[in-house]
Amino acid sequence: AAAAAALGGDDGILTRLSEVQRLVRDLEKLDPSIREQTASLETAALELQDLETHLANYVEELEINPAEAAALEERVNLLESLKRKYGPSLADVLARREAAAARLDSIENRGEKLTTLDAEIAACRASLEAAAKTLTSVRRKAAPKLAREISSQLKDLGFKQSSFEAPLQALSDPGPQGFETIEFQFGPNPGEPLLPLRQIASSGEISRVMLAVKSALADQDATPLMVFDEIDANVGGEVARAVGRKMAALGTRHQVVAITHFPQVAATASLHFVVEKEVSGGRTRSRLFPVSGETRIQELVRMLGGGGEQARAMAASLLNL
């Protein structure tokens, strides 16, 4: 229809060509040598007129189905809507369609996938239970031995008649720690019930128990740094000396930092630092500095309570000088 309209009409090609024909005929009157070109133009005009007639007849014979036209228009509108939502290009829309189809397939086949996952879970559970049983067997052998070793370490730290156990507490289902949990229990005195370490009230007691545990596990413990804050609180001189020796032994395998007021403990350290508070400009500051040689002896004398040559001799003996 557009082609036929372009050929015909008041402003169509044929109308303009007719004007060209008139001008060429007038020119031919002045110059007969262009007669051949005039004839070619006439022939072209006739062919275009014939084409216009055929196109007009073709358009008249076309039967446009309104339903098909509406369907095509609706589809075009749908495509434009999809491009606005998932585009901007039709390729983007098609890619989104593929992704949605894959997800739908996954949902539709969930039964089969659930069966596969159930089988994998069963296999993992069987592997977990086998490993947990092996771990339980090892724990049952190791727990009494560990408890005896820790009890021995505790005796050196002043708990002469204490009790220490490492019972296995079964779980209803195996977890990351196996079929059971282990909670160390401690009784510092005869006749007292054993309690979990977290329920021990005395910070001095819990510190010494942890020192005993660390000493028993020194060869297996990979902790690079251990800090003991006044672990010797509420103990006597001989026990303090034992605490110092235990920490010194730990220091051969780990970096040990101990905060103490006991000269018996300080004397066992390979490095000795002093912390002092000083007031300057209305503010209190803490100062940390190392001591060695005679300065260290004088610091131990101060920690012993001061005194003359006897105190100095005792400080030197603590350092095995």
C-alpha cells in the first residue's frame, strides 16, 4: 500500500515524472537529437504506470484478518514490555528466559535431587559416626591417664589431697566434638564434691589448675603465648616457688608471661620486668622496664620486704647465684 501511494497521488512519482516528460518534449523541439532519450523516458513512464496498476490491484485483493493483526500487535507490545522489564535488548530477555527455565527444571526435579541429597547425608552420617566411635575409644583410654597426670601436677602446686577427673558426657547426637563432651572437674579438698572448673570461685585455684593442665599438655599444646596473671595469689612461699618452676618448665616450649608479687616466682624467669606507677603533670602513668644483675637482686630484695645482707643473700639464692 505504501509503494502504491508513493507512485500515485498528487505528489507521487508518476505526477512528477509527467512534469519531467513535458519539459523533455519541449526540449526535444529545440534539440531533436534527444529524441531517443525522450522515447526511453516515455517507456519508463508507461512501465511505472503499469506497476502502479498492479500494486493497486494487489492491495485491493489483500484480505487483512483483524484477529491476526490484533494478535501481532499484542505480541509486539508484549515483547516491548519484556524488554523494559528484563532488557534492554531482546537478547537479555532470552537470557533471562533460559535462567528461569533452568530454575524451573531444578524445582520440578527436586524429588530426584532430594533423594540424591538424602543418600549423601546418610553416607556423611555413617562416616561421622565411624569417626566419632574411634574418637570415643581414644578418649576413654586417654581421659584417665590425663586426669592422673594433671593430679600429679596439682600436688606440686600445693593441692596435696585434691581430686581431678575428666569425665565423658554423652550427647544424644554426634556433633563437631564427637559423641560426647569433656568438662574437667576439680575438688581442692577431701570430702568436697568435684565441680566443673568454671564453677571454682577462687581465681588463685583456677589459675593453678590451669597451670597444671597446661603443664600436663605441654608437649601437645600448640599455643605460642601463655599469660598468667597473679597465678600465685593466696599461696605460701614454697608453693610459689613450685609455681615458678612449673612456669619456667612451660617456658621451654612456649612463650610465658607471668604477673607476680612473689620473688620466688619472679626469680625463675629468664627475663624480669618491673612495672612502676608514677605521677607526672597531674596524671598517673605506668612504666615498664627490664632489670638484670645487681638491679634484679635489689628488686627481689624489695619484693622480699627489704632488709640487709640476709635479704640480699636470700635474693641471690633464689637466682641460684
